Amino acid sequence: MTKTMIKGVLKTWKEDRGFGFISPDDGGKDIFIHISALKGMSRRPMTGDIIYYQVAKDNRGKFKAVNASIEGVQILEDKSAVHRRPHKTVTLIVFALIAIAAAVVALNLTP
């Protein structure tokens, strides 16, 4: 994967399928982009958008855009990171409550 960001124009976008192709500013072949490469964008991409991206190979050996962003579009907080932490906290609280309940039951059952 390239570590430097590349700039290009979203040449085509198929909203119903969630993918399109970027025409790199430096020329060369168009690059495939999937909606999953644009995580955290405040809106969906539109044809003509300026896209900054990195390039990686997919599992079939074809190049694709990754870690992409749309110029001038706000990046929202990564929701996946926000939801993971509370989920772990809730799980720990549930286990703690179960342990406390088991201890209370055990104490009440002893003669």
C-alpha cells in the first residue's frame, strides 16, 4: 500500500452499488473506490468530488483506493471506536452484577 496520499477526481459513482472510479491527477489508470474506503465522511461521494486516497491491492491483485476522504467534506468521529468501549464496559458491569448476585444467593443459602 502507498503511504502517501494521492489526489484525484471521482470520475464515476454508482450510488446504488456503492462504488466508482477515481481519475488520478497524475494520469494513469482509473482507480476503483468502494464506499467502505470513505469511512467517517459526513456525506456520500458525488461525481466530480476531489478524493484523497492511498492505493492498495485487493485480494484479486487489482488496485483500489483505501483510507480515502473527500476534499472539503467534514470527517465525522469514527463511530466504531466510540461503540466498542461502552460495549466492553457494559459487559463488565453485567458480569460484576452476576457475580454479586451469585454471592448474595450463596450467603442466603448457608444455614
